[in-house]
Amino acid sequence: MMPIFLYVFLTGSFTLGAYFYQKNKKIKLIDRIENIKNISDVVCLLQYLSDDATTEEIADKIIDAFTEEEISEDCMIKLSKLHKKYAIDNGIQGYSINMLWSCILSVQQQ
């Protein structure tokens, strides 16, 4: 997991969402996803989930959260816009949004 201060240094951005994900770990995963406002929030979410977890385990956690409770239409629209903007990015931002979006598609196909 990339420490949040390293991410801030490399990207030059720090959001309230990044602070929120690091400090409040008792929030349900689906609520964390609903609270995503920008790409930094997506990156921080995956960093939070990646503590000693493989990519498959992270995907399973996200898919389980979507299976238990659906995300709102507004959230889906926000994530869709982020995916359109960052899907072709070869860095951490592209990886993060593609990972989250793939989990959404996986649940919708079930």
C-alpha cells in the first residue's frame, strides 16, 4: 500500500476523502463508495482495501459490498464519469477506477 503522504507528494493532491478513509475505518464499504467525489477518493479507497490483500481479495470485497447493497444512481453516474475520464490512464488513477468499474460490471452481469 502506498502511504497517503507519498501519494500526496507524487500527485500533489490531498482531499478530505483521503483523510476520511485513513481515519475512519468503521464505515461500511458501500458508504465509502457512495462518498467518492473524485479520482483521489477512488485511489484512497483501494489503498484502504489493499492492506495485506491480493487484487482478487480486493475485488471480492468490493463485489460482496455491491451484492449486499446496491449503489445509488447518482453514485453510478459519478463513477461512470470518472471511468470515462481516467480509464486510459496508465498510472494508479487508471488502475483504481478500472478495478472499481470492473467490479460494478461483474455484479451487473450476475
